[in-house]
Amino acid sequence: MEVMDDLERFRAACEQARRSGAEIGFVPTMGDLHQGHARLVKSAREGAQFVALSIFVNPLQFTSEADLGAYPRVLERDRAVAQKLGVDVVFAPTEPAMFPGGPPEVWVDPGPLGELLEGRSRPGHFRGVLTVVAKLFNLVGPCRAYFGEKDAQQLALVRRMVRALDAPVAVVGCPTVREFDGLALSSRNARLSAEERRAAVVLFEALSEAATAARQGERSGDVLRAGMARRIGSEPLASLDYVALVDDAAWEDVDLLEGPARALVAASFGSARLIDNVLLPWSGSEAMQNTRREGA
């Protein structure tokens, strides 16, 4: 396994792999690798002959300097994990290498979806995410890129960016990896106290109750949203940010569930802000679409 921090050397390594006939599987990360990342690498290995993994704590996507400073940076451990997972090359650039002239003058605008949900709670977050992901895609070149479905809004926006810019990238979503009790794996989980960790499972419980209700025939978006908010609100250690129910294709709020829809939640537990989501059960015709809420 090669580890490098030079942009042109990384680009050359990917080009050499393609010239040798290998398809590239790319896994962009911010490090602090866990089993969720391992799932992405495994999927990349199954779909490509050369796996590249990036580790870069992107300052552009943080809305708080304190949050940026607290993000784990454990490069040596991450290198060992990546090697064990069979990664071919790790790209771990410094901030000056990625932005030699300081913050970029040109950014990727995520469009209206970037202002909703996570974008509303973290202004400018997705603008920062897409700007760096686009830069990474330009370095890697044609590839299959793997993202976790836990960050479902991010995944949707990356797919939209790839379509809009005609990037030679196939974006692959991988299922959320969870703890034994359903808590979605996240680097932020390490910030939870024992009591907060116990409480945090309420996010998955709220989503599971919404999924059960949909499976049993509940179609009212307001009822499903209210149920999720009520369940999270019943946990004293949870500070609810939002609950949402969106059409899984258009990402618009729905009033009446008449097609594939995704339930999303976000809440803080102490200093850790966590997000999660599930695709609600649906067995209707794929041609059907959800009914939008007024004003959506």
C-alpha cells in the first residue's frame, strides 16, 4: 500500500492504474476509520481492481472552529486500518496542499437542496463538501466512488453534482452500518458519554417506529413526522434538531406517502450532533410519486 500527500503523485497513481486496465474504486473519508468505512472499502474492492482512499479533514464543510478542532485526526491508526482492508493507495494531503492559495475562490453551489435539512442547520456545509469532493474527483479521474447512506442528503447531492457536471464518476451508495442496538456508526459517537450513548439509540428507534407504521399502512406524512418527533422528544438527553419525510427521488417534503420516501432525523446529545435515516417500506408501483406538501 502506498501513502502519499502530493496531489500530482496521487493523480499519477490513479492514471497508472487505469493504464494497466484496472477500474478504480474511490472511497473519500475524513479519517478516523471505522466499520462503516470498512464496508465502503469492501464494496469498492468487489467492484474495482484498484482501491484509492482519501483522508482529509475538510475545513470548508465545518460551521464551527471548535467542531473542526475537535474532529479526530489519527492518521497512523488509519494507515494501519487501510492496509488491513487491502487499500492500494491512501491519499492524505495537508490543508496547504489542497488549498495552496488559501480558501478557494471557486466553489460548487449545491443548489436548493443544499439549503434544506443539514444545510439549514449547518449553513454552507454542503458547499464545502461538494467543492472538495469535486476536487478529489478531478484528481482521481474516471472511477466508482463509494459513499455511505447514513449521510443520505450528502449522497443525493453528490449524485446531482456528478449529473450536472457530467463527471466520469459512478456514485455508489452503501447501506448504513449500525451498532448492535441500531445506532449508526459515526466518528462523532466517540464524543458520547456512557449515558448519552445509551440515549442516542432513540434516533434509530424513532426511525424504526416510522418504518413500522408505514409498513402497517400509515400514509400521512404529518403523522409519521409527529411520531418521530414525539419519540425523540421523550428522551431527556436528546435535543431535537429536525425530523423529515422526503420523496427519495426529488427530496421534497411529502404530505401523503404514495411512493418511496426517506425518513430523516437529527439531534444533539451533549456535544455530539448525530443524524440518521431509513428508507421507509414501500411495495407500491414504482411509477407512483409522493404527494408534496403545500409550499414545498
